[in-house]
Amino acid sequence: MQRYFRLVLFAAVMLVVLAIPVAAVLARTYFLAPTAQPVKAQPIQFPHQVHVQAMGLDCTFCHRGATTSAQATIPALEFCMNCHKVIPWQGRPELEKLVQAFESGQTIQWNKVHQLPDHAHFVHSVHLNFGFQCADCHGDVGSMGKPGVKQVRDLRMGDCLTCHQQNGARTDCSVCHY
């Protein structure tokens, strides 16, 4: 009898020990997964409205990686300075920050806005080449004024699965988890 008691006790302890990380992973994946976040302060208040609405630039003009890779990429300061070296920046605090960073060789440490769970992968180029528009997931960034860009979609697994099902895309785990 005592032999079975030890076995049952050992099994119960192991079950509890293993249940804690499993519960943490499940909580992180669903309940604590990043969802729509409040607007995050950025080191430079980038005016998407000016670039998109006033100048008519497409998202992929600056976020060039979006059509060819997983990441949309944020342009290097050198890319921004192609235009901003001829645009008057004196007396414009946000442009002064950009020029100062460029001239001192610093990089801008942007704060990530759109949050996916760490264990999921999203490939921008696949979605854009399928015919999705940036606004489908990111909202109408060109009309988002101050204080800045915010995450507009849930971006949890259920959101992605629903979209994949509605559009006839694969829904097996290896599509997003690899």
C-alpha cells in the first residue's frame, strides 16, 4: 500500500509541476497575448498623415521590406534624409530630431506598435502578394493623427484563424508557428 502511495504522490507532484508551465504558456498565448495597445510614445512623432494623405505615398514606399520579406521594415535615416535634406527643417522640432540623429550617426529607437505573440510569425510579403492591403491589419494609418499609430486589430490566434478560414488559407499550425 505504501508503495502505491509514493507512486500516486510522485505522479501528483509531477502533474502539478508540469501543469504550472503549461498553464503559463496557455495564459500567455491567449489571455495575456498582446492585443490592441494604447498609443505608444515614439522618439519622433512621425506624421503619417502628411506622408500618406498630403504627399500620396504608399506604405511600401517607406516600408519596402513589406513586399519582399517577413518584416515591413522601418526605413534607415539615410532613406528619410533623401527627401529631408532639401526640406527646410529649422524650427520644426520633430524634423530637427531626425536631422540631429542623422548627423550624429545615431539610430532612432522606435517603439514597436503591432504586437504578435512571441511564438507566432507573420510574413508581410505573403499577405500583400495575396492581395491584402496594409490597412486590413494596421487600420487607416494615414488618417491617424496625433498622438500616433495604434494597433487596431486583436492579432491573437483566433483573429488570424478566422481570417485564414474566410480567405481559404491554410490553418495548420506550421503556417504561423515554426
